[in-house]
Amino acid sequence: MGNYLVVGASSGIGKALAIQLLEQGHSVYGTYKNHEIDSSEIHAHFLDVQADELDFDFLPEALDGIAFCPGSINLQAFSRIKPKAFLEDFDLQVVSAVKVLQAVTSRLKKSKSASVVLFSTVAVQTGFSFHAQVAASKGAIEGLTRALAAEWAPRIRVNAIAPSLTDTPLAAKLLSSEEKRSANDERHPLKRIGTAKDIASAAAFLLSSNAAWVTGQILKVDGGMSGIR
């Protein structure tokens, strides 16, 4: 069994992933910021990924995998987005991921076969109105995924998941009524939005030895949104 770090394990996809890894018998180190982790089985630690200095002394010497789950969904017309908002998004979703990965690289390299999972969005490779802000940051995540996969092969695998709309606290504003939920269900070929478990299951696969020959990939877990019309 392995040692896994889930950054943002207190809710949504990160929480669902931490639970799945625990059920598989792994040791899970989960970080939180706004909401504490409600599982005594997870080694829980406070972490503000946007802080200047990040302390990972709580981690074991060798780390078999990491999933970086923090993110944001800010949708509005391009003409209304201030340039500062793009920078804020980039800092949270890209710069923070970079800082975390740089801080734990030595631990990943001490594993016999380590894996990194990042998160993009269906909106990067399938253009949607009002998604310029999130797509810009997540597009950078996809580039980072491929670059690190090349640089860290063969010891560390790096992949990303590109979900469509998923029922998590992060998407609460987009699913705040039955009408909105029903409309978003209907937009997807599989006629439902994703669940945190749907995405977490894909992340758990990429972290596992079952994906030992998978790296540099952007896995689309989107209810068919990106590929079916």
C-alpha cells in the first residue's frame, strides 16, 4: 500500500478521492483550508496553497502519489473580466500547483513508481461561452501536465482529468435550483451531471498501478460532452 497526498481533501472531488484511497488500504494525507476534514483515518493538515511558504514536514519521506484539487469556477462575459481576475485564477490553479509539486518532488522521486493527478476542465478543449477565465488557467494546467510528464518520465507519471460540470460545493451556484440542475443534466449526452465519485474514481485509477503505462494524458470524464453531438 502507498502514501498519497490529496491537496483539498475536505470537500468535493478531493474528499471523495481521499475516501476511495482509504478504502483501498492506502495511507492518505489530506490538506484543508476553509473546512476541516471529517475523517479520523485521514492524516489531516491545514494548508493554504497560496501562502509564500508551504510546510510539508507532516509527509512521509516517500510519497507514491499526489492529487491537487483546489480550484475555482468563475463564469462571466469576457468583456466584464478584469485582468486582475485572470491573475488571481492563475495564482490559485497554476502557481499553487507548481509550488506544491516543487515542494514534494524529492518525496515523489523516492517512490518506486509515483503518480501526479491535476485537474483541468472540458472547457479547455471544447470552447464554451463565459468560460474564458477558467479555461485560461486550466489550459495552463494541461500544458504543465504534458511538460512534467516528459521531464519526470520514467519515475513519475503525470496526468490530468478534464471534467464537465460536477455536483460539488464548487459548482453550487450553477446548480442552485431544480431548473438549473435539470437543464445541465440535459446538456450532457449521458443526461446527468457528474458526481464527485465519478471524477474521484478516475483520479484513483490514474494514481494506481493499473495506470502504470499512462502518462502525459488529459482524461476526459465529462458525460460525453466533449465528444458526442
